[in-house]
Amino acid sequence: MTTDRPAAADDAGVAFETPHHLHLPDWRPAFVGALSAGLVLVGALLELPWLWAAVVGLQSVLVLTWHRSLGAPAAASGAVVGAGLAAIVDVIVSTTEDSPSLGPVAVVLGAGYLIAVVQQLVRQDGRHDLVDALAATVSLATVAALGAAWVVLIELDDGRATTVVLAGACAAAAVGRLAPGVAGAALAPLVAGSVAGLLLGVAMDAGVLGIGLGLAAGVPVALAATGQARVRGEGVGWLPGGVWPVLLAAPLGYVAVGLVG
């Protein structure tokens, strides 16, 4: 004859035997982010075509993976809209001979948002998840197109030094997203980016601007890392999750130059 253990004892045994491990973030977005920033850094140190190659490469990766990572419908048409707007912005930036500015980018994106709405209206799949699909397309177009700001930055006065500092800060911030927990994911990239920006800025005789560029690098990485920590991993989103903060750091760096430089 066997004696059944009370349910409470079973629960206690399970609780005692189950180890509680500290959740560590996925290393892949950090690696991709550091690699992406490294490609931009190499492009900034070399001739302008190499910087363009890095930017277009990152834009292409984002376009090909964005909708799938979000699980959004109408991925093919949304990718076409995002790629088209990014290409238009790239052409405008590369052919502008006046003082470099993000003004034309804003005009193109304003028209592009209307195109994104039309793209959703002409869908033939019943337009299910319309809001999610539109949000995915608009966000893709925005981030991909704003990546061209890297080239705008390098064409400013002392632009090469500015671009090098920002790219280096992006790489440091990407490594910082390996910190565990939501608090670490939010703070570590900001601290790593700011410290790297300061050190590189001092080396380039622009210490105060370096802090601003470090924050510009750390903010998008911190946002991405916080999202990763909250969902305990990014699944299929690890590739775009490492790329988009590097692209978005460029317009934030442009703003930092305007405020501090």
C-alpha cells in the first residue's frame, strides 16, 4: 500500500528542484549591431563609396527581414515600398550639391507615408491586420531611409571625425546590450555609448560633441535591447534588431551635431 504525498509537498518539491537561472539576452543582436557599426566605421575611414556600400547593405538587410521579424502581413509589397523610399532618399542625398541636410529626406518620407496607405488599400488579401501591416511598412521606410543620414553627417564640416565617433559609439552601445535584465538593457548601452563617444571625441578634439554622439548611438540600442529583454529574446527579429539601431543613430547624431557642434 502506498501513501500519496500531499499536493503541497509535491509543489514544494518541484519548487525546490527547479533551478532559477538568470536570463541572459540573446548575443546575436549585439554581435550584428557591433558588426554593422564596424562596417560603417570602416566606410567612414575610407572613401565615400565605401560608406555608401555599408549604408546600402544595412538598408537591404533591414528591407529583407523587417516584416518577417514582426510577423506582419503584406511583407512583399511592404518591402517594395520601404526599399523604394530608401532608394529615392539615397539618390537625393548622393546627388545634392548644396549644404548637406535631412530636409529632402523629410519631404520624401512625407510622400512615402501616403504611398504606404495606398499600398494597404490596394491589397488583394482582404486587408487583414491592416494597422499592423501599415505600421510595419511605415516604420521600415522611416528607419531605412534615415540611414542615409550617415552620408549627410560625413559631408558636414569635420564630418569624418563626427562619423567615426558616432560609429564607434554605436559599436560600444551594441556590446552594452548584453547586460541582463530590463534595467541593464536600458542603461548599459547608454553608458557604453556615452563613454565610447567621450573617449573618441576627446581623441578627435571634440569631447562635448562626443558625449552627444554617444547618447545618439545609445538611445536606439537601448530601445532595442529593452524590447529584447522584455520578451526574453527576439526570435526571428535578431537580425533586423541589430541593424536598425545603427541606421537610426545617424539622424540622431545629425541632431546632436546641430545642438552641440
